Amino acid sequence: MKNLVSTLSMAVLATLPLGVGAQELPDALLQATRQAVAANPDVQERWHVFTAAETDQDQARAGYRPSVDLTAGVGREKRKSPGVPSNSYTRSGVEASLTQMLYDGWFTPNEVERLGHARVTRYFELLDTMEETSLEVVRAYSDVLRYRRLVELAKANYVEHRLLHDQISERVKAGVSRGVDFEQATGRLALAESNLLTEASNLHDVTARYLRIIGVQPDPQLPPLEARHLASGVPADSEAAIKAALSENYQLKASIANILSRTTEVDSQKAGYRPRLDLRARQGVFRNLDGVDGRSREGVVELVLSYNLYRGGADDARLRGAAEELNRSKDLREKACRDARQTLAIAWNDVQRLREQLAYLDQHQLSTEKSREAYRQQFDIGQRTLLDLLDTENEYFEARRAYVNAIHDQVIAQARSLASMGQLLKTLGVVREELPTVSDLGRDENEYKADPETMCPPETPTMLKVDKEALLAEAMKSGRGR
């Protein structure tokens, strides 16, 4: 894996200065992200769409340049006029012509401008795909770590239930325990075996997803990815996070660039209502031209004005279609705005909630572990039933699972927050080497930023804060605490 990653990295990638806190990021995660950004099919597809957009603009620029044509022909011609004997002869000739557009109703400049904005749209869509892919890398990396740990917990849970099952079996044979105890132990052992199979299946599935996204199998020993690795990139204030998301979200920027492209398309379609002026020059050499025996030469330089009076309603239809596409692009911008706000609001809330929840889950697993040991000792001296012991054993297993899941959910929530703000790749310090900037495309990036005053206000749902002391006081007042 390392040889393949380093080869790809040297070919198409460069590592930027690492983001804040990124110096501690696991090298295996950075390698996986570099490889995905370089070779993931989704990223590659968007890359080729972006590079193709440059050729579209080059095609439009060709309208500024002259068109040069060479025409040659030979044929048999028969001429018959009143009072003149019919005449058949072979005619041939070669003609070179040059046509230079002088005015086309501003169609060409508008098309160049439109396709320039379209190219920027494809650029931001590429960046958005790269952010989403890096998020999937973090998710896959964290999930592999998660389910490897959950498999280990399931193995330990199975061992505990198997040992307890064998102990109860011996006690039943010795007449110390009842048969129903053995049935309870057998049922819980079957559940532990099922849990182990489930976690093993989940590990297989997330490993397959890792292989799909990154292209290689995960290392047998993946370094841990913890919340502290990404915590510094997530704003502490929800309003600041939303503003950052609306300012840097690539999908929203792409939608704004698309509006500018569609606006210019409306202008370019108006060219059908305007005249066209061309400069034409041609030079030809002919034999037997117009029935005159011998070699002739003809040269013409002319200005040609053409003005369409009726095209069957095609111009009106194209203009209406362009106007509808402009309206559609505005709706897509509003959708991108709402999607960005929702994604960031949920992810940011998950980060805060899980940070607080982890303390309670940790306390739960510690308390359950102590209860489990106490119940085991009391069961050995007959003060606890087998059902009590089996229940606390299962609660201990579920408490540990919940804590492990919360740890990895928090990491993924941080990555989701950073990706929605367009900051995940920057935090990881990974970028494609040949990727240009907006200024390299001849554009000002400020053109494509959302203005909160006119569009996409940074509104967020109010986080529900539970006053636990007030809840308790209300319960005491109602008499429930007596």
C-alpha cells in the first residue's frame, strides 16, 4: 500500500502545510486521503468534467478568429440558352475563402463569458466532490477502527458467556443449579454468538467500503483517530460555524457560479434578434468558368450584413428556455443554501452533544463494570440469581459498545462539520498538485461568495438545553420525589 500511495502522491499530489492540530493526524489516514483524492473514480470523473469545460470555452473563443476554407471541385456542365447551341464541357476550380466575424449580436463574447462561469461551476463541483470523498475516507477509516474494536468486545462478551454457560452446566450436573438456569445461560450464549457474528459482518462491510473509496485494503494495524485530531478546526460557536459554511461551502459556490452562467446565457440568446456583420475574402482559380474556355481567376473582398427576419419562432423558444434555466439555477442555489445550513447545524450539534454524552457513557461503563464484578461475587455465594448476573453482563457489553460508538461518531461529526465548511482537506493538508485556484481561471473568487444580506441568511435551530435541576424541582413539587 505504501509504495502505491507514494507513487501516486509523487505524480499528482502535494502536501500543503498541515492544518491546525493536523500535525498529530495518523499518517495512514493522510496516505488514504491522498490516494482517494488522486484515484477515486468520483473525483476523477469530476476532474475530467472540469478539464473538458476549458475546451468548451476555447471553442467559444474560436468565434473571434477567422474561418479559412479551401474548396476544390470538378464536374461536367451543360449549358443551354435561347438562340445558342447547347454546349457541354468539363469545369474545374480551386477557391480559398476567409470569413471574419465583425459583429454577431454579442453572441461570441457572451458565450465566452458564460462558459467561463460554467468552468468555475465545474471547478467548485470538483472541490465539493474532493471534500465529500475526504469525508468518506475519514468515515471509512473511523468505521474500520470502530468495528475492529467492537469485534474485540464481542469476542470478550462471548468468552464470558461461554465460561458462565460451562459453569452452570457443571452445577446442573452436580445438582446445585436448576435446569432453567442452564436454559437461560444457553439462550444468552446464543445471543453472544449472534452479536459476535453481527460485528464480524459489520467489519467486513466497512472494510469493503474502505476498499471502494481508497482502492486498497486497510492496514492490519491502523493508528487510532481521536476527536482531538480534528477538534481545533470546528468553531466553538454555532453562528460562526454556519457563517463559515455559507462562505466556503463549495456546492453553494457552484450554484452561484451557475446562476452567473445562466444569466449570461440569456444575453447570448438575444443575439438572434440582432444583425450579423462579416468580412469575407475569397480568391479562386477556375477552368472553363461559365462556359468560357480557358483559365479564369476571381478575387472578392466584401462586407456582408445579414439580418434574420423570421426563424420559425426558434429565437423566442431559445430565449424562454434560457430564462427558465436561469430560474432553475436560482432554485438550486436556494436548495444548496438550505442543505449547507442543515448539514452544518446537525453536524455541529452532534459534535457538542457527543462531547457531553461521552462523559456520561464513560461513567456508565465504569459503574456497570463495578456492578458486574460485585454481582459475580454475590452470585458465587448465592446472593444473586443467574438472571441478575446475565443481565449485568449484557448491560456491561452494551455500555462498552455505546461508548466506542460515541467516540467514533464524534470524530465523524467533526469531519462532517469541516467538510460542510470546505475545510476538511485543508485540515488534513492534502490537495491535488495540478489543481488551479479561481484566480488562475481568470476570475475573482468574491464573485461566488454568498451574501448573507441578500441570500442564505445564517439561521440555525436553537439548541435544546435541558435544565435538570428545574426538572427535579418540578418533580419534587408534584410529590414524585417523596
